[in-house]
Amino acid sequence: MGRQRLGILGGTFDPIHNGHLMIARAMLDKLGLDRILFIPDYIPPHKRGWHCSPSADRLAMTILAAAEDPRYTVSPMELDRGGVSYTCDTLRQLYRKWHRFYDLYFIIGADSAEQLPTWHHIREAMTYATFAAAARPGFAPHKEKVSEELARQGLRNLVWVETPELDISSTAIRERIRKGEPVDTMIPKAVAEYIEQRDLYRQ
Ligand code: ATP
């Protein structure tokens, strides 16, 4: 077996939604990935101070959603590591373990791509994985400016991938559930059932 391509999709997944799953599928096709590892974060660096749902719930929902494709795996590595979940630490760990077999691709949305220059040790992170940015509604106009800024800072290991745009965010889903509005077109059925059973996001 030759080298394979491993996609990595990190997020808070509070909850995981069809936008995440859509970019995962699009990246599988467009980048010719063999597998995707979903990694829920413990304390997201850019959302410190915000209280997300318990890790166990976010992990459970991610596992339920990932069941749709045998090429998907969920890793609790950031939850096990604890502390602030820096992508660089995660990629370093994955690189050490897998680089003899896999090329690594770190999947992000266009909104995250804009923030990359502020990421902790981003330069080192980009030595472990190619960053692959998916389209996200509202962010296309910034693409060139962002690329130029990243290049100016020597951050060149980023590819923009043409993906469908889905206007879905975890924030909007939590908001809708709190207001009692339906979310069944935005998340997988198993995730919706889990949210209902655990009574998440009602207040
Ligand atoms: P929140 O609304 O709570 O900030 P989110 O919907 O952005 O959450 P995260 O779990 O923070 O979800 O996202 C993980 C990754 O998935 C990020 O890189 C983000 O840019 C990307 N992403 C999330 N939703 C979409 C979407 N609809 N289209 C493209 N990328 C997305």
C-alpha cells in the first residue's frame, strides 16, 4: 500500500452539523483523502471564556455523526490531553505517529482561514500538515486578501478548496433549539435525537 492522505477536522462540535459533514465529504472527493479524523477540542483557543457543552456530549454527537461513513474516525486526543487545544500540539502528535504512512491535511472553514495568522505556532503547524480551507458563506470576498496576508507572513501551506456553501453554524443551531425552532435540516437525525434525549441547548 502506498502513502495515504489523512484529513483532520478539528472543532468544538457543539453540536456537529451538516456544514462540518459537507466539508468533510467535499474534501474527501477534492483532495482524494483516504480517511478523516474528527477531533473535538477541549478548550478552543479562540473561544476561551465561553462555556460549551460537556466534552462527553460533544464527543458522543461527533461519534454519532461520523457513523455515516466508514472512512471517518473520531479521536478524543484533545479531550484526553486537556488544557487549551492548540492545533499545533495535535498535529505534532499526529505527525510523529503517522507521517511514515500518511500525508496530513488539516481542514478548516474560510472563517478560520482568516484567523490563521493569530494561531499559536501556526508556522510549525504548517510543517506537519497542509491546511485546506473550505468555502463558508460570507467569506469568499476575503479570499485573496487572506492569501496575500498569509503569504506575506510566510504561511504558504494552505490550499483553498471549492466546496458548496452551507449557511449553518453551531451557534445558529443552539439558538434555534433554545427558541424551540426546528433544526432537522441542519444536523443528522441521530444527533437531533441525542440532543433531545440529553435536553441540550434548551437554556
Ligand atoms: P460556532 O458557531 O459555535 O462558532 P461552528 O459552526 O463554526 O461553531 P466549529 O466546531 O467551531 O463550528 O467549526 C469547526 C471547523 O469547521 C472550523 O474550521 C469552521 O470554520 C468549520 N465550519 C463550521 N461550519 C462550517 C460551514 N457551514 N461551512 C464551512 N466550514 C465550516
